[in-house]
Amino acid sequence: MQEVDETLKKLVAGFLPVLYAPDDPDYASHKLASAIDDAHRKLYQFWEWPHGVGLFGLWKLFEKTKEKQYLDILTQYYDQRIAQGLPGKNVNTMAPILALSFLAEYTKKQAYMDIAVEWVEWVMEGGLDRTEEGGFQHRTTDDENPGELWDDTLMMTVLAVANVGRILGRQEYIDEAVYQFLLHVEYLCDVKSGLWYHGWTFEGRHHFSEAFWGRGNCWVTIAIPVFLEMVEVSASVSRYLKTVLVRQIKALATLQDESGMWHTVLDDPTSYLESSATCGFGYGILKAVNMGLLDRSYCAISDKALCALLAVVDKDGVVQQVSYGTPMGRESKNFYKEIPLRPMPYGQALAMLFLMENQG
């Protein structure tokens, strides 16, 4: 446990340099927000999904420790971004709203709550396009992706909708989040293996390259227990989502590498071992155990993942072996194997979440 505590302190020390890294390849190369004028493009530099996941990890650290330094980092981040101006709304830029909604609830700062409500209302009132059958279309900063469901959407947008619904007492928001979980299960969860495809297109009616992408799967492993902890749902919905989670984890257990990590394409041992998915799986599994959704026998999986995580945190507290942002592999599974490795805010956050869950 001492090693866990010490590593968590190192991860926190390494968090801010990664959160505010000025040399993100997509931003530096003008790939991110390429069609947006330079005056507005800078608004996306530190308000995208990697930062949103990172901030959720930092929020959970503050929630657990109540240490003022973490609250100060969060408030400073949001105050700076709000003063600068926020970027356009899409599934990925929705990600920072999850931590902001928790922060607004805790601090009772109306400016925070007003923004969280505005962004979630944008989703609920038609600002975000819907797919056939009413799914949240995975629109990103640069691509509309018409008719597409992605497993990332549950983490990046649906959890924020659910949490604002809980805070405001808006049952229709929670009901919408339930529907999105059920619809994404229907179209993305493979009935044979229990693993999740990265995406589905209603236009082509297929799963693109049919890849079982590691980090995309870990969003599911995290989102289900976080969602069930966050809001009250019917016993039948809770039972169903638990069944989906258990089915996925049983498949993950058979694919875990001897090192304790998972491959970036889960069922392809020639793809590289990847740490953000490993942390996400470890966190989601252990959280589900601690919530009573899974029995303690599943801890053997998270224990192996913990050993792997401890081995990939460098002396500066930065998580290595993290795959960079990954759009849809539309033609070939090899696309995922070619994504570069780079320290990212979500790598830091997922590792922090996993270690905190180990602390109990």
C-alpha cells in the first residue's frame, strides 16, 4: 500500500505538466479544429476530451481527500477557461462538463452551474444531432460523423447529462442517459464475446473495422459503475447493465497479458500493450467490486493490472505507454496499432483513479 500511496503522489505532481502540455501533436500541427479561425481555435487547446477525463480524475481526488490544493487547481482551470471563452459544443468538448458539474454542486458557484446546464441543455434540446433511433451522434470538433455511435460517447457526454439531471432533479435527463446506455449496448456490444466495438454506423450498418479497441472498451468498464453510483435507476436497468459489465470483464480476463496489461486491440497480441486502457479496466473492475456489483474473485484481474501500472510510471510521475487520441479505425484494425504513444491527461487521471480505488 505504501507504494500505491507514493505513486499516487508522483502522479499528482506529474498531472499539471501533462494537462497543460503546449505541444499536443494534433493542436500543434493544426489538425485539431483545422477549419476554425486562429482566434477561436486556441479555445480548443485545453478544452477537449483528454482534459475532461483528466479533470474528472482530479475531482475524484479532491472528493476523496478534501485537500484544498486540488480544489484550487480545478477552480483555477475553469476560471481561466471561462475568462478566455469556451469552444464550440460537441461530444468531445462536453467531457469537461462532468467535473464542472460536480464542482458547481460543491462550490455552489452559479457561474459554473449555469455553464454546465447550458451545455447539457444543448444536448437535450437538439443541439447535438441524433442518429437513427435517437442515439447521440458522435460529433467531434472536426467531424460530424453522421449516423455514428461510438463507445467513447458514454464517458464524454452521457455521464454529464446524467449528473446534471441528478443535481437539478430532472428525471428526463436521467431517463435519456439510461436510454443512451441501452442503445449503445444494443449496437456496440458483441453478443459473442461481450467486448465492445469502437463504433457503429447506421448509414453503412456495420462496425467499421470491427476492432475491439482497448481504451474504448475501458470507457465502458468505467462508465457503467460510475453511472450506477451517480444516479438511481430501476432494478431492471441496474441488473441489465451489471450483466453487460460482467460479460465484458469475463472476456477481458482471458485477454490480459502476463504483464498485467492489455493490448490496444484487445484480441490482437501483435498490437502494443497500452497503459490507459489497463488503468481504466483496473479501476472499473475494482470499483464494481467495491460497489458490490462483482464478487471479490475479480480482484485477481485488477491486482495484476496494478503491478503493470506501477511499472510504467516514470520518475517524474508521468504515465508512459499511453496511446494518443484515437479516431475511428474505419478500414483496418491496423489503424489502432499505428497510433503513437504519448503522455496524456487521461493517462494520468485513469492511473490516479485506479490507485485511489486501491486505497479504499
